[in-house]
Amino acid sequence: MFAELFSTFYQFADVFAFLILSAAGLAIVFGMMGVINMAHGEFIMCGAYVTVGLVHAGVPLPLAQACATIAAGLIGVVVEVLIVRKLYKRPLDTLLATWGLSLIVTQGLLILLGSSIPGIGTPEGSFTVGPYTFSTYRLVLFACAIGVLAAIYVIFMRTRFGVMARATMQNAAMAQALGVKVGGVYAASFGLGAALAGLCGALYAPTMTLIPTMGATFVVESFVTVVVGGANVLLGTAPAGVLLATVRMLLNANYGQIIGQIGMLVAVILIIRVLPEGISGLLVRRGR
């Protein structure tokens, strides 16, 4: 009985980690900043490619993942300064600009590095519970997802930067009048979102085949998780991840991954229809 329960939890944890890690960066860039970042998948790809490249160069995996996260964050700051900064409050323009960036990066990487590069393999380590065998690394991903949620909460709710960031997102003109350097806040926030996307790619690099279009694997899940979570991403992202992971896990277990994916998207449509403000909108109303 315990083995079956743990197997169910393990499957839930696997899907939950994928949803949260893929959505965390977008929750900041899209949910908080209002930038429709169609290049989100390319930041994830950046984290994966840098991780694999460093590991092949002899760098230990954890250090390579940390370096990849930082690299994606720095690239995000450059993208914000050169492309996104003039497009705030123009969501369709940000969509087109970042979509163009996505196409350029994907095709450029295809020309430079080819259709795929050698992977590094999932770190060894497994354990058994009853008749089932589980990968230890998948539980590490789940722990990382919880850690990322906690880090986002602390950064935006318990630090001075978080106060300035939330003030800037709500009313940039008033924040600037009070002495906040809104340009720096925007760059840092976008860079943080890009770094979290890079972290996602870095963490999943050992588990996937690396191709220039690999970021598309994460984009749908990340957008639907953020949209279902609602405008208050600090409040809604985690419950959205729990709900969607539960739906997908149950359908995966009984009908396979394709039905699980379709069922999750149907659930997203129903949730948005019933809760147009997302889960966070419902929680905020009930908290008043």
C-alpha cells in the first residue's frame, strides 16, 4: 500500500517540478512585468546548452548549472536593455519582438552547432520502494521547485528590492518620483526571470536530448501555469502548479501522457472560463 502511495506522490512531484520550474521565470516576466516573452524557451535552452558545454569541458554538474543560470540572467539583462525596455505597456509589440528573437536564436544555434549535441546523461542514483524503482534526481528536481518558490517569495516579499520591484510594476511613475531607479529594477527583474528560466534548462539538461528547439517543450506548460495562477503570481503560481500537476498525473497514470497533456489543457480552459482572474483572484476575493 505504501509503495503505491509513494509512486503516486512521485509521479505528482515529477509533473509539479516540471510545471513550476518552467513557469517560475515567466511568472516574473509575464505575470508581474506584463511582458509576453516568446523567447522564454530560448532562455531555458541557453541554460541547458551552457550546462552541457561546461560539463563536457570538465566542470562539475552543480557548478555548471550555477554558471548556466548566471549566464542566462546576464543575457536577460542585455535583452531587457536593448529590446524590451522601450516596449513596456505594449504587450503585442513585446510578443513580436521576443518572437523574432526566438527565431533568430533557434536558427542561429542550428547553423552554428547543428541539430543536436551530445548529452551528459541523468546523474546516477536510484532507490526502491516495494516493487518500484525511482530516480533520485527526479526528487532533487522536486526539491528545487519548492526552493525556487520559496526564493521568489522571499525576494519579492521580504527584501528591499522586492518592495521596489512591486512598486515599479504597479506604478512606475510614482516609484520613480519616490527615488526608485525603475530602469535598474526592470533590468534586474527581467534578468531574474531569465535566470530562473536558465536554471530550469540547467536542471533538466541531464534528462533531455539537446536540440535548438528544446525550449518549446517547456513553453506551453509555463504559460498555462502562469495564466491559471492569475495576476498575483506570488500567490497563484504554486496552487496552479498543484492543481495542474494533479490533473495531469491522474490522466497520465490511467490513460497515458498524450491524454494527460490534452486533459491538462482542457482543465486550463475550464479554469479560465470559471475563474477569469485565475486562482490568485479567487484567493484574494476570499481573503477580503
